[in-house]
Amino acid sequence: MTLITDSLILGSVMVLTSFPFIFSPIIGGTEKTASWVKLLYYAPFIGIFQIGWASVQVSHLALIPKMHPDELIRTELFSIRYCFTVIANMTIFIMTWLKLKIDELNAKGKACRVDTDDAYTFMTLALIAIGIGLISTILFHIGVKEEPDRIVKEKVAAINSRTDLIRRLSQIVDPTEIPQPETSTSQARRVSGETNPAITDVTNENPDPYSQLDEDEGSKRGLLDEGSVEVRFARLQIALQETEHSTQISVKLKASHLSTKMLNIGKEFMHPFDWFHLPQMYIVGFVYMTSRLSINLGQVYVPLYVQESLRIPCTSVATVPLTMYISGFLVSFIIKLMNKHYGRQISYSLGAGFAILGSLLILCLDWDGKHGGDSYILKNYVIYIVGVFLGAGASAILINSLSITADLIGKNIESGAFVYGTMSFSDKFSCGLTILLINSLVPCPGSMERPCKDQDVVFYRNVLAYSVGGCALAGVLGVLAMTYLIHFQHKTRQEELSRGPIPEMK
């Protein structure tokens, strides 16, 4: 048992014991129970749940950097994690859709709305969710084992050493221009001398410039002249292939200094409070916070937008978010490829672009048909296209923001839980504050009069569009600032290296 595992178990117990009470009626209460009594009754359960949920979430996130040292594999793990999050949400939304569909059929043409009469339905859904969560938690603790920090750090060091090796080799010769060795040693020397003089120069200086490479192929080298160009080419190609396979990085390293892996400063040990001295901690925290805000506000206000602004059948309260999760589920499968070929910054920006596009459609389309548009088609069909854009954007920015945070942590997994906890705190605090502010601006709260309902149409449309799109845009600006910081720190380090060796950090 470790601290992370203990936190997972404790958080799971807190969630399991508090969540059912949040969606259950007050024990001994009636419809006439005062609001302040309800507040005092539910507040402790909500507090216990939030603490437990945060403990589970942070501990689970902190486990991922410890499961594999490679950045692309970590991204894949974050994608898999998000896939199962989507599956869990889809399960709940499908059950909600079935229940609301039954209510819609029973309404026989009357307006179908989600209100206090559906409290029993949501209590049942909460109990089903707790049951599924309990089974999943047991399976998780049986199947997932946490490796000691020492072993994980050794693996990260091995990955970094191979990455440094490929950097040094790429400075000697461009691997993409290595010619295939011919059958004759003289022909290979002639080709190498004509096409790449750098090889000839290095060969004259050092009989075996690649002697630092791994000796795994020693048994094969006895059959050929150790100093021959064929052997040197073969050893170089083997080293490049093994490095690319083990680290899954490209040999084209022209823009590698802009990689988010450079966010980690390479210090052997990071005390939790050491992170607050790093500017990248605040920038990455801003990117993570805005990403979560965009996602969470979308989840909160999409159902309200569907019900209060579009006023379409109540089943859409379930089917539109379900469409968002399905599109996000599909996008999560290609995030790893996007990160591999384009990097996290571009991958994040593309995802944010989808979220911004969906927000612009909400703002610009003629949903009410006041300007000659077909409101029926827009409300009943086009809204699902908007859901696809919002869901795809949410998936991309969430996975990438988590991956960027993992890159910031790097090999300093000893304080990874603290970093994720800090990010999670900023996310939850900002989200709660934002929702509180938005709800204080609701026009005529609780009123069913026509003028107030008309104001609700515009209000929830603007809230959804500006909050989701605005936060996604802020995230892109944060990524740009982060990229500039990486470039600036790399440039500063290069200047320091040119003046002399940098003392090793302790």
C-alpha cells in the first residue's frame, strides 16, 4: 500500500457513502421543509463527496505518469482513461434518455419537462451509478499495481538517455540522408565521401565515432571489419531504429526544443513547494483550468440551453450530451497520433478550434427562424452537429491538458499528486465561482412569466456560447504563452552553454 493507493481507497469510500444521500429525499422531510433545513442537511454530504471525488481523481491522475515513462504512451493512457469516462457518462445518459422517452410517451402530446417530479428517477440513476462504480473500483485495485518511484525514475532516465543519444547522432549526420551501404567497402566509402563529407571528417578524427553506442550487436560485428563503413552505417541505423521504437519519437528534431517535455526542469527531486517557483507551473495551471472550465460549463449549460432556449423535446436533455460524449469518445482514439505528428500545442489548438466553432454556431444560427431560417431543422438536427463539435473539442483539450501536466511533472513523480491536486483545486474553485456568478445573473429566477422566459432564451444561449468558446480561446492563448516560455528558456540555456558548462542542479 502506498500513499496514492491509500488516497484512492479513502476517496472511494467517501464517494460511495455520500453520493446516494445527495440524490435522495431528506430523511423525515416533507415538501414543506424549509430551504435552510435542506441546505444544512445536504451540505455535509456534498462536502464529503467533493473531498472524496477530488481524492480519487487526483490519485488516479498521479498514477498515470508512474505507469509508463514514455510521453506518447502516457497520452494514450489519458485517452483510454477519457474513453472509460465517456462510457460511464454514456451509460447514464442512455438510461436517462430511456426514462425521459417513456415520460414523453406518457405525456400524450403535453409539454415534457425535467423538474422536481423526476427526483425519484435521478435517485435511481444515482444508485445504479454507485453500484457500477463500486464494481469498477474493486476491479481497478485488483488489476492495477503501483510501481515504486525508484523504478519509474530509472525507466525515465533510460528514455532520456536514449533521447540524448539520438540528438547527438543527428548532429553528426542527418539520419534521413543515410545511404544504404553497398556490397563493396570501397564503393561505400566513395558514396559516403561524395554525398556526406561530414562522415569522412568524423572518420578521420575517430576510427570509430559510434563506439559509444550500445554493444547489443557485438556478436554480429565479429563477422565484419569493425572499422568498415558498412558496420558503422548498420550500427547507426540500429541505434536509430531502437531509439525510435522505444521512445516513439521522430528523428527529425528541428522543433524538439518546443516540445512540452521541456517544461520539466530536470531537477532530481522536487519538493511540493518548489513547483511554485516555476513560471511554467502557473501557465500550465491556467491551460488546465480554462480547459476544465470550458468542459464543465458546457456540461452544465447544454441541458439548460436545450430546455430553456431551444425548447425541444425533453429527451434532448439526454441525447444532445450523449452526442457530445460519442464524438469525444471517437476523437480520443486519434489524440495519440496527433500528438506524435503535430505535437501537443497544435493538437490542443485544433481541439479548441472545434469548441470555438460549435460556440459560433450557437451564436450565429437563426434558431428561432426570425430571419427566414428553418427553426425545426436547426433545433432538431443541426443541434446535434453542434454537439459533435463541442464534444470533439472537449475531448481534445482535456486529454492534451492532462498530457501537458504530465510533461510538466516529468520524472518528478514523487510530487506528481501535489501538482495534479493543485490543478484540480484551481479547476473546481474557478468552476464553482463561475457558476455562482452566472446563476446570480439569471433573469427573473423562478418566474414563469412570458417576458422572463424570453430573456432566458437569449441568456442561456449567450452563457453557453461565450463560456465554452471563450474558455477554449483562453486555453489557446495559454498554450501560446507556454510555447514562448519553452522557447525562451531553451534560448537562455543555449546561451549559457555557449559561455561555459552549467553546474548540475541538486
